[in-house]
Amino acid sequence: MSILKERLSDVMELPPETPQPNVYPLSWQSHTAKLQEVWEASLRENWDPEKLPWDTLDLDSYSWEERESIAYWWTLLSVFDASAPPVFAEALVKTYEVHEEDPVRKCFFSVTRDEQNHEIMCGLAITKFLGHPDPLTYEPKTELGKRLQKNARWLYYNGGRYWTGYKSAVPRYDLAVLFSSFLMGEIAAATIFKQMFDNSRELVFKEAFRNIGRDEGRHMAICMAVMERDYPKMGPDNKSVITKQIRAGYLFLSAVLFEPPMDFWDLPADFIDNQREAEEVARGAGFGIPTYEAKKENWRNAIINLKGVLDRYNIPFPAIPEVDITGEEVSDTEMDDIIPVF
Ligand SMILES: [Fe+2]
Ligand SMILES: [Fe+2]
């Protein structure tokens, strides 16, 4: 143990100012009533994936191709949702470092908890449907299952590339900028889980999608409330970062909400065909993955909603020609710039 050379308390009546940013605010300011409401809703609406009606699930009513196809969709989702708990935990730390008001800290805590629930749900579905807790070391039973595992490996590789970039991006950007990326994921997620709920037959999945969709709706409300608070006073530098972020977020999130753009995602040529085949099999088994057209429509609507929000604050929107949206060209999209979350 080292001995303090200079004991300030011997020579000073009060301690010196603590250098900022300091990770803990001794302060519980509350200015945004909406955020307090969302926090309270998150407590009321808490759910436990392990307590869903798993006993109603009859695995023998599914063929192995169906089981592997449904597990594949959950694997695809978990490429995003299994990274969401650490991603939001990092953002939660930031809310403390910058001494955000108390309801913002609480809301970020709730998002972190929700995303872990989503990740737990992915794990339960995969483990039940494959009879194995890990889609990468599982031994496929069918030929389609083999190709899907190859897809899963490539997805995992791609998703793993952005954590380092994200960690270095969080301290660089204001929370206001981070929120634009979060909002993109939340808008789209809230819609896709609604569709999955409407179109799925299995009770345990319906329940899960109902809960996840409601969680994502709250996440969206959090983003909107913080944007309403901060965007009116935002400077032009942050605005142009947001334009770039939205383009990057589109490319990243397309993999789960639409289809992965191949110039951004490093995936083999047969990837899309395998995935489409699995989605068809899963749909046939009553698992409600939207069709290509429905996904495109959903994604386009989410983007138009987001554009509506950003237009209000005069933030230029990027061109997204993939879903017929014109705007500012953003070309130098790099993994480093990505702060998307689902
Ligand atoms: Fe989520
Ligand atoms: Fe979310």
C-alpha cells in the first residue's frame, strides 16, 4: 500500500474541485418528464423470457429443416441483439460521465436490461430449436442447415468487426449524435416485431414478439424525448455527422431488417439465396418473417419516419437509393463510423 505524500485534508478545509468529467454525478436533476414516464413504464412492463409459455411448444411438430431455419432467424437477430447489452451498457456509462439528468440514466439502464432480455430470448429459441446452445458449434442435421451455419459464421464475423470502432466512437460523439443512430434501429425494430407478432403462429414466439415490440417502442420514445430536448440547440458540425451516421446505420441494420448490402457486408455469393430459402421454410412453418417486399416496405417507412423527425431540426438526410430515397450523397461509409444499435 502506498502512503499519501501529501494529505490535502491536513492543509485544506474543503477538498479541491473534482476534475470533470467524473463518472459519478452526485445529483438527481429531473427535467424531462417524458423520460420519467418511460422509465416507470419499463418497470411495469418488465417480462422474463424464461417464464414464457415454453411448455406449449411442441418441437416434434417441426421438421429439422424448419427447426434449423427458425433457429437461423434467431441467430441473425442475435448478431444484433447479443451485442446490444454491451453497446447500451457503454452508452449508460457515458450518461453518468456527462452527468446526464437522472431520468436519462434510468432510461439507459432500462434499455440495457431490455436488450439483455432480447438476447436471452434469442438464446432460448436457438437452444430449444437446435437442441444445442450455440449455433456455431452445432452439428447441422440437414443440407440446408449446413449452408445456414456457413451464413451464421459469416454474419458473426461481420458483426464482430464493429465493437472496437463503437468503443472509440462513444467518447467522440455527443449523446445527441448517438441518439440519431439509436433511433434508426428502434423505429425499424418496433415495426418488424409487430409484423413478426401478427404473422407468427407459435404462442411462445407471439408472446416474445409482443414483449420485444413493446420494449422497442419505449426505446423509440426515449430517443425522441432526448432529441426533442437537445436537437433545437444543435450546431452544424453535429448535424453533418448525423447525416453520415444515418447512411451507415442503414447499411448496417439492413442485414436484419431488409437484406445485407454486399459492398458493406463481407458475405459469400450464395448468402442471400440460402437466407431466402430458410425464410421461405420458416414462413411455411408459421414463423412470421416478412417477405422481401414487406421488409422493403417496412424499412422504407421507418426511414421516412426518421427523415420526418430529422427534417424538423433541419438535419440533411442521406440518399438511400436502395429504398428510393433521395438526399445528400454519403460515400465514405466505414465500419469505424458506425454506432448503430438494435
Ligand atoms: Fe432489441
Ligand atoms: Fe432496442
